[in-house]
Amino acid sequence: MSEFAHQAYIGLGSNLDGPREHIEQALIALKRLPVTRLLAASPCYASKPVGPQDQPDFINAVARVSTRLSPLALLDQLQALEQQHQRRRLRHWGPRTLDLDLLLFDDLTLDLPRLKLPHPAMKERAFVLFPLADISPGLAIGATRIEDLLLHMKDHDLQRLQSDS
């Protein structure tokens, strides 16, 4: 068994104060998490906001990590990173400098007040599924393959962004 026994997927989003830079800085910070290794990061995508439309478009990506942290310990680390980016929760689905969602943790299913795994809305969100498919094309969420979920995403508003490098 590997030193980093668990595999997790993290959704990243931002639509305030230089959103692409917030995503890039968050990916760097993920590399520095204790007992965690960043394995892959998707390209960035631009998407319309979920919920209130009176806010800027989002920049989204997905990262895959291996970790020895528990799901709740990883969530604590992600929320601490959000706070370092001055994340404010002023309204549900409102604008934010950085949003980090724990999407999947191994094949674990959890239903806790602080954490639900797999992330309950991920199967309906193109801005999660397309980046997931970029880094793990054979991935299954439960019994459903990501390729099958993408077939139902015909009317998405995603725009894949070109890399700055």
C-alpha cells in the first residue's frame, strides 16, 4: 500500500478578484498540504454561475490528490485554504474568491452534516464533470461512468480556457 493511501478529487471555483489566479494559487497550496500529493489538475473552464445570475462568471477546475488525511481532515484543510483567500459566505451560491469542494474520496459514501460524499450535485454540473473527465477519463461515480454522465451534458455553457504556459 502506498504511503498516500487515499485518492480524492477536489473541485475548485472562483469568480472574484482575479479568479484564475485564485485557482492557480489554490493548486500550488494543494501541493503543500500535509501528507498529501497533488497528482493531476484539469484545465480551467469558464462557466455561468449556479444560482444568482447577478455575479461574474466562474473559473473552475478539478484536482486529484493522494493523501493520508481523513475526509474531514482534508475538508478542514480545504476550508482553511478558502479562508486564506478571504472566502466570505454572504449568500447561498453567491460570488466567492475561492470555493473548494471535496467531490470524491476513494469510493466512500458519507452523509454527515459537514460533508456528503460523493458530492451530491456533481453529477448535474458540467463544470465538475468535464474537468473530472480530463484528468480521469475512466472514472466511475458509484456505478455510473463519467462518459455516460457527459452524454447528458449537451446544453452546457462551459468554455475550456487556454493554458497561460
